[in-house]
Amino acid sequence: MSILGERESLASKEELIEYLKRRIEELKSELRILATILAMLEPASVEEPIDPSERVEDVKVSRRVIAKLGQGEDYVRLVPKFPTVLPVDIKSYIESVVEEIAERQAKDGVAPEERARLKVKEGPDGILREARIVNLYTPLEKVKAKAALRYAGELLYQIYRKKDKGD
């Protein structure tokens, strides 16, 4: 009878181990889902400056801060303060400005891999986290990039507001 009791306890111990492993996986999956939902609901925020020389300024519409613009040694970046997807037409606009800057750099003899480029960071949910234009060398290039990203941020906010109002 003691042998039967040991087998039952072994079976229940193995079942318990399997149950715990299965439950841990379920909880990990639930945690990933909750983290994604939180990322969608939480407004994006500017990360800590990449280097101490980065200057961060607000992009405002009617006294409301809608995004942050960061400028470093060779880049300018936009980080929206509201959840939004980067529409194709706004991305094309930014890319056209980047292409114009890159063409000018090509005339000045800048190597192709060192020319201006657009880098877009999106969350797993497709929400825009950051739009960055890199490889900017002259003040004029930075001014053009900042103007393009500022304008794009304002357009994104208008789209967000219309969608939020249900128009």
C-alpha cells in the first residue's frame, strides 16, 4: 500500500510541476499583452538625451505640447506625446526633405552611406515612437530637418484630434 501511495504522490508532484510550468507561461503571455496595451495607452516620451549636447524643445499647438524635438550633433528627432501611426503621405513628405538634403550632400561629395537618412522607430503596436533624420552636418540641413519634423508633428496631431473627435 505504501508503494501505491508513493506512485500517487509522484504523479501528483509531476502534475503539479507541469501545471506550474503551464501557468508560468500563461502569466508571461498575459504580462506581454498587458505591457503592449500599456504602451499603446501611455503617451510616448522623449528618452534621456543620447549625449549631453542634445537640445530638446517642445512642439506646441495652441499652448499644448504635442511632441518633443531633439537635436544632437548630427541628427534631429521627433517624439510625439500622443499615440499615432505615421501615415504614408507624411512619411513621404519627410523622405522628400531627406532626399533633398541627401542630394545636396552628394553634390558636396559626401559618401552615400554618410548622407542624410530617415529612421523611424515604432512600437510593436505600430505606434510611432520616434522619427529621426540622421547624418546632418550643416546648420542649414538641421534647420530643414527640424522644420520638416515639426510640420509632420503638427499634421500628425491634427489627424489624431480628428480621429479622437470621431470626424
